[in-house]
Amino acid sequence: MRWPSFIAQTDPPRSAAGQKLVRPGVRFIAIGLLPLAAGVVLLFLTSGWPWVLGIVLIALSLPILAVGVSLLAGGGVAHWCARRKPFA
């Protein structure tokens, strides 16, 4: 059984736009995980002012992680759109 020709069609500019969003998204997540991990270690293994420093590091890493997740989501939407399939 052959698939209809419209299923195999992709839109290269939209697919490239998705890749342009995914690569920085992965980098943002990698950069955001470093202070998050350090903050979690300080939060659970220390007391006093290093504990507060852990909370600060976690708070500073969350916006970076949010940017990375949003870029990955945008890349996923662009990839899905390039496949020319409806969302619903």
C-alpha cells in the first residue's frame, strides 16, 4: 500500500526554522541546568547562608530553563507544521 503523496511532503524552510530554534534551546537548557544543580546541592546539603545561595541559584536558573523549554516547544511546532499535518 502506497502512502498518499501529501503525507510525505515537507516544507524545508519551516523545517530549517525548527532546527534554528531547537539548537539554542538545548544550549539554554544545558546552561540553566548548571546553576540549578549547584543550587539543589547547596539547598539540601548545607544550612545557613549557603542554603540561601542555593535558593538564589535555583531562582536564577528558572528563567533560563523557561527560555530553553519555550524554544524547544517552538521548534517542535515548526517541525510539526513542516510536516503539513493538522494539529487537531
